[in-house]
Amino acid sequence: MAVDLKDNVNLKAACEAVLAHNRELPWYQSWLKKLSEFLLKVQDADQEEFCSTEFQEQLWESEVITRTGMGTVNVAKVIADPGVAEYLWSIRASLKSGGVQLYDQVLAEGWREVNQRVAPPLVGRNPRLKKYRLFAALCPTELTTIAHYPKLRTLASLIGVGSKERGLSLHRTVLERLDEALGAQEQGLSLPTLERMTLPWLLYMKFVKEQETEVTEIADPVTGQERLNPLPAERRRRGMLAIGGGIATIRAIIEFAKEGCKREDLVEHMRSINPSHATSSIRTQLNSLIAEWGVLRAQGDEIHLTPRGEGLLDSGEPDEVSDWLLTRVLGFDHMLYALRSGPISVSALNDALRKVNPGWTSDRALTSLTFWLRTLQLVETRADKLLYLTEFGETWAAQIHWEPQSLTPDAGTVSTCVAACSEQSVPFERPSLETIQRSFPADIVFPISLVARLDAGLWSHPRRHFALLTGLSGAGKTVLARGYALALHGGQTNPADGLLTVPVQPGWHDPSCLLGYVNPLSNESYVRTAFVDFLIRASADSERPYTVVLDEMNLSHPEQYLAPLLSAMETGGHIDLHAQGNDISGVPPTIAYPSNLVIIGTVNMDETTHGLSDKVLDRAAVIEFWDIDVEAFPGWKTSALPEAQITKVRDTLKGLVKALRPARLHFGWRTVHDVIGYIEQAKRGGVIDFDAALDQAIYAKVLPKLRGEDTPRIQAAFADSRTLLRDMKLADSATKVGELQDDLRSLGSARFWR
């Protein structure tokens, strides 16, 4: 279950957890120490020292606050310019003398002036990251250590900060949001101030980076710094499409998807940019922006910008896509890695690339890769007609900390059609149950026996890894399924890469909702879904398990929308995707059922859902769980309520679960979480007292699901609940249950909603 960081209670708990974890790590302790020393030096320097070339070099080039990575821009002329140094001194002096109330004015004016001064001819490119880092050194209580604006914007959205803020003001708004959850930060350069300054970065790494399905950067376990996370050669994109106009054309295309758009609408926009291009060429170009550039993502027939795409659109700098190109495109890192050793001729570079992928028998793929090296200004040709790395190219090449891999001869000649390369499934060895248990997230608490039942049920058949979790609503079925999937992939660099959660919708009457379909308006395009993309990835990577969680899968009839998969998992046959003969939009006509595909469905039984047919039940391991341990709910430890109030809430909820359990009207952890959250927010408002808030929370979250016919079990459940509510002095809730008892006696049935 993803943590909702827009909620103050959750945000506070998340902040405290990441700080507690990182405080024990040597790299974080070292970072805080160096940060303190550097910031104190900046704040204590006199004018002569501050304006010296040596000090300016430290101010602009120090990576104590954050690394610029790919964003390294030569600022030697800026460092040597006494006018810039004097102006920066005036900013620091104004911040010191003007007081906190003038920070916004001084920073806003300073930011505008520095942007005007630090421009050509002093610099060739805009040193955006270095400027953010510089201002963080000048005013550390007002900025975070995230210099990369798209990353800060992504975090801001995650914690509930609007996207209207830009530049330095977004840093301030993010810090104010943390103040709201944690309390105001201290002034000065105390340890809590430094921790608050670095906290957004820790939150970003934990709740953004670790949750991404395509992690291109990871934190170094020793230094804590980001470094690139390269895919192995066999999982990379094999070549790049040359796009006339380069980055300018790409930005013109993706700007149309800024607010999200339909795939066909974007195709028409692309046609307006290049009217002479065939429809098939336009669709190929669109697919390249998704798979080769990572700037767009498809969700059904909707197209959206990725954070990387937002960054490229905002800045226009190729740095925004460098992580993707170097780690996801075969051959791109090889070229820069080779040029790091010295200049090389185009023919020699092409010869080296042919060894990377023996399947490149023509020069087309090689020419496209070289085209992008030139277009992105990573290389230049000099008088000797050799290719040299530019200063820009050197910064990209310096990020390659691995030795680039090549495809084996067999791998290089395999067709791009996944169906052909997945005819024979290679069995993988799953982790032992003990390993899965150890890597299960610490904040997810389920009985080990339940995890063991799920594990045994999923792996009881060599190909049909299908389980259904049914039982109490809100008991954590989806949390268990996702937690197991992440634990299953715990040995991977990015566990979330092997997990896809699909919220099933009412009205799914055929497989196209999952598997996509050929566009009825143009048989040259395929309307893809996240599921079909995931299925193709699973088939191409048969040595690792890929887990799909079908959330509330019986909102529609599973035997209808899962029909091709149910048949293929039983027979070991193929899943037919379309009948066009050749790949369409990268989707093959047919695909062998992957024996590494794990499907976990969650099922609720109520008036909004459908029953499960024997065709589904015969293929799945059904695991039912109705009992929850209120005492074990993790939220008790992080609640902001006083201990006495926590005890009363816990005892009330435990008593209600005990009373309602025999009639199967009890509730799960979701309700427990919501009751606690309601009381905490009521306390924050200062109008509703604790007892009234508890009464209202029970009335709102527990009682609405009470219903049933006049049976001894229902009678006992209502009577025991009313007694408990009276004992706890929860008058409104006790009265409502009394009304339900009256209905039961007089009408033969009762329900909250009359």
C-alpha cells in the first residue's frame, strides 16, 4: 500500500522513519558533518575572503550540498569575474543584516540578477544546478539539497504541494510543508536545521526513486550519492530512431502531452509538425519517445509526460534524458566509454558497435547512434576527421562507472518479436520462504503462516502461479499481495520493477481491457496497456518472476477478461494478441505464456461484485482470511495521540472486532487507520474533543457496514456492540446501534442506510 504523504500523520511518520534510518548510516553522518563545515565557512567569511577566486571556486564547485552529475557546466569565467563575486557578497550581506522577513525579497531579486549575469559569454550553457546549489549555500534555511528542479517538483506533488510554485519558491514551499507536519525548523545551522535541509532528498530517494518501475539512478550504499543504474545488454533498447530537428522537435512533440492527451490526438499533432511523414513513421517516432527516450508514458490510450519529459520540456537541456540514454539504450554508453580513451574515427566506432550487437548487420542503427552523439553535442569532428568528446560529452562519459556489456552472438540475431524469443521458458529459482520473510517490508505485519500459505499456493504448479486473496474488506489483501511481490524481488536493484498493480474496473467484458487491441481506426497501431507491456517484459526476462496484482478482480467477471490467460496458463500455449502477422507498435501477434508470471487477485464479496466461476477457482489457490490483530496495527507506534487516548481507541476497536466477528461484520486495518486519522485531525482542529471525535469516527467508519437479517448471530453482534459503546460512553454510536436493534425486531432485518 503506497503511503499517502499528503496526510500529515503519514508524512510525519515517514520523515521520522527515514531520518531514524539514515542517522545510523556513516555516509549520512559524514554528509551532515561536511555540510555543517561548508555552510559555516560560507556564513562566516569576510568580504575579502568571500570575493577571492579561491573562495568563489569552492562556492560554485563544491559538491558538499549536492552533486550536479550530468549537469556539470564550466563556470571558470564566472568564478574569475569580480563583479559576480561582489554581487554574491551583497546577497549574503543582505540576508544577514535584513532578517528573516526580508529573505523572500532578497532571494527573489538575487536570483533574477544572477540569472542575468551568469549567461553567455561567461558560460556556454545555463548552470542551473550549480545556481540552485549556490543559493542553498547562501541561505540554507530556505532551500533544500535537491538542486534538480523536476525531482523537487515530483516530491512536492507527492507531499501535497501544488505545482504552481517555481524556482526558489518551490524549495520554500516544500520546507513549509515539512514544517506543517513536523513543526517549525530552528534558525541557524544546528543539526536539526541541516537534517531538515537534507530531509527532502531522503524522502525523494525513499518514496520516489524506490517506487519507480524503471530506476535509472540509485543511491550508492557507501556514499549515499546517486549513480546510474545500467540495465544489462539483453534488456536494453537495440538502437535509436533518428529524429530530424533533434531535441527541438522532441520538445515540440511532447509539449502537446503536457496536460495529458489521447494517443491519436498526439499522432495528429505530430502529423502537423511533419506533414510529409507516413502514419507508420509517426507512430514509430511516438514509440521511440516512450521506449528510447523515456519522456512519455502510455496508459491505455492516454499519453502523459514522465518527470524526465517534464524536465526536458522545462529546461531544453539534454542532461534531463542522459540517465535514460546511458542506461537503457544499447551502444550509447559504449560509444562514450570508447571515446573516453581518446579520439576515434567513425568507421572504427562502427566496427566496435557491431561487436556490441552482432544483429546490427547494416549501418542504419550505427548511423542513428552517431547522429544523436552529434545532435546532442556530445562529440565534435576536428581537422583530422576524428570524433572527439566535447566538454559536454566528457561530463556524460564520466558518469559511466561500469564496463559496458555486449550481446552474445545468439542474442544479437534474435528477432525483436518477443514471441519468437520466448518459445522456451527458462526456469528461474525463486527465493526461499525464509529469504522472502526477511525482506518483507518492516511496516507490513502479517502472520508468517499467512505469507507461507500464499507462497505455497503460488508455487504449487510449475507454470500456473495464480492465487486469490479473499476475506475481510480493509484487512490488507492488496498490501499483502504487493508486499509479497516486492519481497519476492528483494534481491533486485529495483524490486518495484517486477510488480504491476491493476485496479480492475466494472464493465470489463473482454480481454482488450487487459491486453489492448488493434486500433479500429488504423490497423497500423495497437492500443497498448500497462499489462501487455508488463507481459512482454516478463516473456523477455524469463529468469525473474513478474507479479501482477489484480485489485478487486471480481468487480467484473474474471472468466471474461482473463479468458486467454486462463486458457494459456492451463495448456502452456500462446496468448493471441492480434492477427496482423507482424509486430504492431512493438506488440507481437502472439506470445507464449510466461512461466515466470505470478498473478495475485484480491476479492471482496458484496453487492457490487460478481461471484467467481469454476474456471477461475480451478486454476487458483484461494486463501481466505478474516481475522486481524488490532493490537499489531503498525500505526499505533506512530500516532500523535497521547498514550491514554491510544489505549481507549485500541480497546474500543478490539472490542468491536470481537463483537462483530461472529457475524462477519468486523473491519480491517484500513478502518483502524481511518479512525485514528479522524481523531488526530479533529484534535488538530481544536473544536471537537477526544471522546466526541472517537464517537463520530466509529459512527462514520464502523457502523455504516452493519446490516443483516434477524438471526441469533446478528442479534448477539448488535447487542454486544451496543454494550461496549455504552461502556465507552460513545452515546451517538450506541444510539444508532439501538435503532438497528429495533429494526431487527420489528422488520426482521436492519441496515444503516434506510
